[in-house]
Amino acid sequence: MYPDGSNIPPAGHDSAGKKSAGSFVPLDSFGVINPSSGVWILLSVGMSNTTQEFSNFLTNMVGDMTLHPSLRIIDGAQGGQTAAKIRYDTAAFWNVIMTRLATRGLSAKQVRAIWLKEANAGPTGGFPSASIKLRDDLLEDVRVAKRKFPNPEQVFLSSRIYAGYASTALNPEPYAYESGFAVRWVIESQIGGNDSLNCNPDFGPVVAPWLAWGPYLWSDGVIPRAADSLQWFCDDLNPTDGTHPSATGRQKVSRLLEAFFKSSPYTVPWFLKSSGACCVASTGNVDCDPGNGIDISDLSRLVDYLYVSFLPLCCKEEANIDGSVDGNIDISDLSALVDYLYVSFTPPAACQ
């Protein structure tokens, strides 16, 4: 999925993704921080398969009490809108999304995360030419999305589901499988420092969000996938073309999406509401780094929260270092952390 045969990003890209996940703040329709009534949006962008799968995911999320109260999930994907069609600023696709947002009282400035799943209709030319064409279209799709939505932090890309039962030339195998190479090349391009995908203001103008894989949806038909035993049966695809997912196929993708957004370190801080479950044993891991270590970076994060950016914490319970019953995060928590790190080394309060 990533360079050097790894399924996780390189350390720098990984760190940037986790940092972006913790930077979501509720925005009003003008893009202004509004903790009381602002929201952030997870938006789907893509073609017919994408809207069918994401609509199922939306249905499954209705009434889910684990979701963050500031999160809004909107399906922007549309039938027939392939990667090659939406790569232009003038494409009607983007106007439809704006209308969908407006009818829900939302705006483009509140879009913070995107699930992008695209392909091209009737690919030809074999490998790698068709995948290169898709890669180039996806590159433009990402850049257009950044221009249309001023505040996106992250774009998660997925490639196609299995198409071994396809009865048309719409997007059969091996093109469905090979679309994964296009996605990987796009992400690798950003990791490699491609200026046209820069997401770091320290390196120049930001022209793209941070990019990473979303859930990987392909498996080899009825052969169980090693990681999770995912299989694609004939009944999981629409019998009219063997390309679009049936009801069971949509549910499979929906469950993969749910598992991804509820478990990825790049999404959990803004997808799920904070609970005591994010606090492990003792408080103090304010930046929520793996291993639950407590160090200067936690102190910097708490100072930033209290006095600088006021960005939401990834786990509020972790910052309740003085163990106050009311759970308020204030100067006494900062003092307790300083005391632990530099003065008495008194252990921080236990998780409540």
C-alpha cells in the first residue's frame, strides 16, 4: 500500500496524518471556528459504485451514538462521474455537491475529510497505461477538491472492488485490481515530495490535503483475503453488469468503511466522540501518541490547547491530569503535568 513494501505510511507521513486528525475544529458555514454550533464534514467523492456504497454506510451510521457530535457525513458521489470527468473545475459534479451541502444548511468551507473512490469507464491499453491515466486523473481530482473545499485536512483513497464477474466492459478485471496501483502512485507522489501535491505549509503553498489509503476493497473473488477473509461472491455484484455492488456487496463495503473510520489513528479523534476508553491507565498522554508515553510533546500540546490554538484535544480525559471530578482542563492540569515532568515526578491521576 505504501513505499518499501509497507502497509503503513513512512514515519513523517504517519506523524502528519495523526497531527491533522487532531486539528479538526467545528466551523460555521463561513469557515470560522464556532465551538457551540460549528461542524466538520466527511464527504464522499466519486462515481456510481461510490454513492451506492457510501449511501449504505450513511444508513448504517444513523443513530450511532459513538460518532462525534460535531461530525456530519455527506454523500457527494454521483452516478457516471468518473475520475476523468470530475478533474475539471467546471465539471457539473462539483456544483451538485454544493447544492447537496446547501440543502442541509452546510457549506464547502466545513468539509474537512474526503473519501475518494474513482475509476474510469471502459479502460483500455492494459497495464500500466490505464493505471497511469487513472493516476493522472486522480491527481487532478485531488487538486480540484482542494480548490473547491478550502479547509480539507485529509483525503482517503480507495480502489475498486472485485470485478471478476463483470459482463460488460465498464470496468472489468484486471483493471479493477490495477486501479490500486493508481491510488498507490498518487499517495507515493505526495510522500515523495511532489510540489503539485504539497500539504505542508512549511514546504510552500498548500495545494492538496494529506493523502492516505482508506479501506482496501479488492480481494480475489471467493478466495479469502489473508488479512480479514474478505471474499466477493457472484451475489455481491449486480447481476445486470457484475460491476456495481448488490445489496450484500454494498453492505460489505459499508462495514469496511465503518471499521476503518472507527479504528484508524488518522480518523478516530474526529470520527468518534471522546470517552474514557481513550484514556489508558493514567492521564498525561495529551497528544495521544502510541505507547501512552508522557513527555515534553504532551506539555506543548496542552499549552497549545489552553493558550495558543485552542484546538480540540484528541482525548480530553487524557488531559485531566489533576483528576478533577468536573473534568475541566485548566491551569491546574498544566501545573500537574509540569510537576510530574520536572519537579516531584508525582504520577498523574488515574483514568476515570
